[in-house]
Amino acid sequence: MKRVTDNKFKEGQVVFSKRDPSQKLIVRRFIKGIYYCRFPNEPDKKELVFFERELDSDTDLER
């Protein structure tokens, strides 16, 4: 069983939403199973929140 503190993606890692894989995101924080992601080069844009199952990394997309 996976613990809530075990996160697949690290802070600062580039990830992509499974809903919009063309949009690059940066993991800012991981708290209690939720990833807080920001848009690169757009600091004023509102952050998005995701569960791990909603995200892919660039290495996941290459498989």
C-alpha cells in the first residue's frame, strides 16, 4: 500500500495534465496527496491542483 507521503513527482519537476498533455506544468508543492502546479514563465496565472493519477511526467509520455 502506498503512503500519502510517497509522491511520484518531485517539487520542480515538469509534468503534464492527462486532460491537456500539450500544457507543460511545474510541480510547486505536494501536500496530503495533492500536487500544486504552476505554469512555467507565467507567475501571475492561477495555480492548478491535481491528484497523482491526473498527471504524467515527460518520461511517462515516452512509453
